[in-house]
Amino acid sequence: MKPKKAVSRASLIAVAALVEVFSIMILLNNFVDKAGWLEMIMRTISVLIILSIVKNSRHLSSDMMWILLVAIFPIPGTLLFMFLGADLFSSKEFREIRKESVRAETFATQDEAVIEEAKAAYPGIAGQFNYLWYEKYPICRNQGYRYFGSGEEGFPEMLAEMKKAEKYIFLEYFIIEKGEMWDTMLEILKEKAAKGLEVRVMYDDMGSINTMPVKYTKELEAMGIRAVSFNRLSPIVNIIMNHRDHRKIMVIDGRIAFSGGINLADEYINKKVKYGYWKDTVVEVRGQAVDAMLRLFLTNWNALRHEDEDYAVFYGPHDEPIGQGFVCAYGESPLSPERVAQNVYLNIINEAQHYVYIMTPYLIIDSDMTNALILAARRGVDVKIVTPGIPDKKIVYGVTRSYYNALVAGGVHVLEYTPGFDHAKVMVADDLVCTVGTINFDYRSLYLHFENGTYLCGGDEVLHVRDDVLRAIAASREVPLSETKMFGLKEFGWSVIRLFAPLM
């Protein structure tokens, strides 16, 4: 399928969705014109919605868009909220994910001796360990954690481990695109499937809408590769379409797993140049920590395919030598009321004593995150955030830059990566902890998407992550306070656009 056809599919879905919204609005307005009592009901509903949002919101700044829309435009605002914000509608797919998530937790176990050992070794961050296990993500001894500071550095290691597979290879990625990267991987997957290994591929339908044919899952199945297109797009407008699978997970035989920022397309390994040099990451995890990444994959897979009664049959031998520090692989789900990824980030920021360094492609954050970063800077922590020097999305880049002023004025150092696009999602603090994964500093990753990360505490690999971030900082330009100021219509315009940040 040519890209032009894929774009046509996206365009048709978008047009159908707009037609649906406007049709309902016109229909509703006609009713209102003929029945004044209906307008009174709608206005009453809008007041009740606002009160409900204020009462139940745990992150009010992220819900401000809905409060203002409903208050200023009671009828269309209420309608949009019911379709896009209230989560009143649920797909069978998401109902199954909720059920499977509960079942998946039964396969998560924590060695109490390990978590007590971790808390004794690092008492200053014992709360983070407690929180992660509270969310059913076990703390494990480090049996192998490697960080690669670019896609082209990590990709050969991924290929080498795929070739060693003896039982299965599971892939879950936001974007897959035909090219040197995917074609090379696909040959290995076909070869392994032909030898009888269990090979599964899951990709997000929206993420790959411009890169893969509509029926690509059938092409993969014909090759012996079992495949799922996650949350297929529909012209029916509701929050369901807004929840995407942004995870990047590869699990091989239960013994090793890969994650990080890279998708499976050539720009992620700089074989195709789109926005200057593409700065990204790959992490490799071995040992018991692999189990949590496996559970994340199996949760979404079994919600769609209902195949695996016992997750434990996929666990690998965990006889790798014990290294330095502790590892925890964790996930984020928009179907859970708990914001795990944001809380992990906030805990790192709030616990930092000396520095916090961050790399993120997007910086669209709520008041909780903004205040935490500024507070850390004001108590003497060196807070540095690296964002792209060359943007991939102009409007999102503009919104990102609109957050600079408050942060820089509050003492946070914001830098733009001069060589190109910084797609890495990394936080490292105090030569002690780091987290690397798929989670951007934006509303989509922190509130709307399925995500995953790997948290590492202690050991030399934290220093490796730190050094890579320092190299990115050295290649970046710090944004001065004078450059962050906006006035007049420009300031007003970006303030309005920022209201819609939760949908960007």
C-alpha cells in the first residue's frame, strides 16, 4: 500500500468524525430552537459536569480545557465532553483490557527480601520502591541493564538477540514502517516462525496509519507471524480513539527485553533523515525484571486474543549474575485512575538533592509537574531539560516553547538540541537513579496513552545514562529568559492553543 492511500484512510476517518460531530450539533441546535426547555436542561447538565470535574479531578490543570469549554459553550461544550472527555463510551477491546489488567496482577510477585534490601541500601528513595510495588511493579535485583544512547547503537544488539531466540519473540510498538530497519527484523521473524517459534507482533493502528497497509496483520499472519493492530481507528468520535498504544517492547524467550524511545522505522536509527540527527535511546534488561515487561505485552495481547491462561509459562530462566543496583519495569495505562508514569517522574524530582536532567521531545505539562520542577530548582537542584532543536510538529513545538517562560523564570534550565530532533525520554538524578522509556513530558503520554518505562537505582549504568545526557546538553543551546517572553496577541494565541493541549 502506498503512503498516499494510507493518508487517504486517515483523512476519510477525520472527515467522517467531523461530519458526525457537526451533524449532532446541528440536530441538537434544531431541538434547542424548537424547545427552550432543552436548552435549560443542557445548561443544567453543563453546571453539573463542571461541579463533577472539580470534585473528582486529581489533576485539575489537565481538566481546565473541559471546564472552560463547558462553561463558555454549554451546548457544544457539553456535547464534546460527553464524547471525548467523560469516558462514557467504552469499546469491548478496552473493557477486556481492564479485565485482563486485573488478571495480570495475579502474576506479579515481589521478593520481600529484595525490596527490603533496596530500601536499606537507598533509604532516601524507599518511598519510590514502595509506590512501584503498590502498583504491582516488582523491584528486582539488577541482572543486566544496558543503555544505548542512539537507535543505531542499540539496533545491532536487538538483531543479535533476536537471532538467538529459541522459544518466542514478542513485539509491541507504536510505529512500524517498511524500510531497512523493519525489513531486516522481519526476515529474522519469518525465519524464527518457520522454525516453529512463537512470534507475535502488535502495533498501534493510528501510529502506523501512514506507514502500513490497512490489512498488514493478514500479511504477517500469512508469514506465520501472529499479529494484532491495536485499537483500530473508527469514524465514531469518542475518547476510545484517543487512547493509543505508545509502548515499545521486545521480549525474547523471557530472558531479555528491549525498550526505549525508538520505533521500528528508519529515522529512529538515522538511516533516513527527517529532522536533522534523531537522538533516541534503547535499553536492554535481563533477569527477573523482564517479567514485568512481558506482563505488559501479554495484558494487551490477551485482551484482544484471549489465548494465554498462564503468563508464567513465558517466564525465562533468571540465572543471570546479580549486578549493581535495582531495576523496575513499569507501565502506564489510561484506563487506570492512577498516573503511574507521572508519579514516578514526580518522585524523582521531589527526591533529588543535586541535579535532575531530562530529555523529552515534547514539554506540555500540568501545574503539578511545573511546580515540582520549579520547586526543585529553587531549593538548589540543578534542573536541566533538553528539548528538540528541530521540531517534528510545528504547533506542538510552539506549545512546548510556551511553557519555557515559567520554567526558566523559576530557575529551570531549558536547552534545545542543536543537531536535530531529541526523541529520547530520559530522566536521571544525583548519579543515583534514572528512568528510560516511552513516556514523554506531555499530556498524551502522562494521561492518554499506554506507555512503559524502566527505572534503575544504583550502579555504573546510571552514570552511563548521565554521561549521555551531558553530551546532549553540550550539543544544545540554552534558551535565555529574554527569548521565552511573549506579548500581546502572540501570548493570547498560545494561551488559547494551550487549553487544547490534552488533545494534542
